[in-house]
Amino acid sequence: MGVTPPYSIHVASNLLGSLARYIDETHIAIITDNTVGRLYAPMAKDALAQAGKEFHCYCVAPGEQSKSLASFEHLLRQMVRDGFTRSAAVLALGGGVVGDLAGYVAASFMRGVAFYQCPTSLLAMVDASIGGKTAINMPEGKNLVGAFWQPRAVIIDIGTLRTLPTKAFRHGAVELFKHGLLANERLLESVRAEEFQPGGPPDFLIEAVAESAAVKANIVVADERETNLRATLNLGHTLGHALEAVSDHALPHGEAVAYGLYFAAVLAKNRGWKDLTPMVGDFLQWVQPAPLPTTEFERLESFLARDKKRLSDRLRYVLLRGISKPVIVDDVTLQEQQAAWMELLEVAA
Ligand SMILES: NC(=O)c1ccc[n+]([C@@H]2O[C@H](COP(=O)([O-])OP(=O)(O)OC[C@H]3O[C@@H](n4cnc5c(N)ncnc54)[C@H](O)[C@@H]3O)[C@@H](O)[C@H]2O)c1
Ligand SMILES: [Zn+2]
């Protein structure tokens, strides 16, 4: 299933076996992590070898700490030593960590080479691999250095989800659910279905993943004309980022955003807009987030302030007037936020 060019997104079963079909270049740097590499690099290598491609495979340690200047430098130097030139291609095989790191390597090597994404986590399939943002972290903060670098193709082999731990699957599901709220009601049903799990029926998962990825791709493409649309992807992230920060990143991103989605639903309901709290509340239970890192809203305020956009000194929230009707508001009062926080505390208890 494909979506609007220039985003060529392929979603199917067994795509790793026919990987070479999507890659024009003949010298390929596969970048993966040890976990995903052990599971899927052999299949990717076989596919490339059979097509007569030359490749090198580089493995980083799994986890956020690999999105570092040190891994970035190591990979670039290794590619030079292995004889890669401007006609190289970089293939990211893994979750969002590998995708962000490999993408920045592709953007930088010899001033930029072809890039392909083969996302293997649900989060990377529906979110991180789409939109062309690449990044590494600095000790001073996450994603502080990077570039926009679009992949030539995003190749999603749905079969790789089978080995994804349930927790990671649920974290990716939060962004998929968010896409449902923003633009595609059917995704909200998919998430509630029994089949929605790592080992679920391939056809069912293919449809859900393709539709969710398409929501992000369409928003990103449309944003090139209509600015601010991309900002709606921040639904649930204003409070989410503050919760992550106050927990010193102990609370996983997906769980923090799940709380943030509920918080946004309460803010909208209290303005007299459509009440989505029952549905978002059910979803929050399904995610099974760790407890809230604090019960005091005051502790979040300084972190919320950091989310203020540069153009205005007001805090911006993405709220829903209804499903598929996001609006960006900058007039949410402290009282509204405190009231919504109390309601969040009740469902989180
Ligand atoms: N570029 C963007 O637009 C964008 C958007 C959202 C998130 N991100 C970034 O994505 C990263 C998070 O991505 P993530 O959640 O995929 O994390 P991740 O890449 O660390 O993957 C999570 C874990 O799952 C393992 N894994 C991945 N696929 C697997 C599979 N099929 N089977 C078994 N194990 C598997 C990985 O080895 C890892 O241990 C963050 O660094 C975040 O900043 C980027
Ligand atoms: Zn997110």
C-alpha cells in the first residue's frame, strides 16, 4: 500500500526477503542494533546478496544511548574505511533509535547519500520513520543535533512485529491511536480489537500500520503548504513531555503521551467540546502506564513552560473539537489545567 509521493511507504508481510527491489544503489551500509540485527539482519543480508549487492552491516547497542555523537562518528569512520563513496546507500533496520541515528549518518556521509528505512518497532513504523527528521542526542538534551533527510523508501515488513515485546508494541500504539484521533476514526476501532497485538493477523496489522503511517505522511506533506498542521502531531505531547521530564525520563514516552492524550481530552470536554474521555480513558487503561511521576501539578509547571513555542509566550495545546478536528489553542488557563489534572489523577489512581 503506498501513499502520496515523495513518501514511498510499502507495508506487507515478508518484505525483508524482497528488500533489494526497493534499493537502486549497489553498495549498502546496513545499520541495526544487536537485538534486531540478531533477529533480522541475516534475512536482509540474504536478500541483498541474492540481488548481487555489496553490503556491510554495523550493529550498535540497543537503546537510546546509541543515539550519540560517539556512535555517529564511529559509523561514519567505519564507512570510510570500508570503502563507501557518494553512491552508497544507508539502510536503517530497527526501531526509532536506529532510524534516527542511521538517518543522520546518511544525511552527513559525503554530504548526504541515499537513505532507506526498514522500521521494525511499531513506533518506528507509524511515526519515527515518516517525515524525514533524523537526530542524535547530546548530554545536554535529546534530539539536539540532526537534519531533515528523507528516505527514498520506507519498507515495512509487518512480520517483524511478532518479536516486538508487548510493552514496546503498546508504546507504538499510543502514536497510532493519536493518528486515529487526529484524522482516522477507523484506527480507534483497530486498537480496540482483539487482533491488535504483536502476533496478530498480518492483514489486520498491515491495514492499521499503513493507515496510521499515512496519517503522519499526509500531515507532513500538507504542512509544506499549510504551516502549523505538523504541530497537531503534538496532541498529547505538551503534558507528555512535562511528565517525561519530571520523571527524569523514567516514564516512557508512550506512557507519558497516553496520559497527555487523556489530559487533552478532559480540557476539550470541559470547554463543552465532544467528550472523548471515556474512549481515551479505556485506551489509557489498555496501555497500562506506570504510575504518574507526581500528583502535584505545580511540579509540572516549569517543565510545561519549556514547551512554550518561541513565537508566543503562551503555552500551546492541541485539543480536539471532535474526532479528526484538531485545533491549536494558546488560551488554556491555569485553572483549566489544574481541573483537568485532578480528573487525570482520578483515572490514574
Ligand atoms: N524521527 C522522528 O520523527 C521520531 C519520531 C518519534 C520518535 N523518534 C525517536 O524514536 C526513538 C524511539 O523509537 P523506538 O521506540 O522504536 O525505540 P528503539 O529503537 O530503542 O526500539 C525499542 C526496543 O525494541 C527493540 N526492537 C525493535 N524492533 C524489534 C523487533 N521487531 N523485535 C524485537 N525487538 C525489537 C530494540 O532493539 C529496542 O531495544 C527515540 O529515540 C525517539 O526520539 C523519532
Ligand atoms: Zn511521540
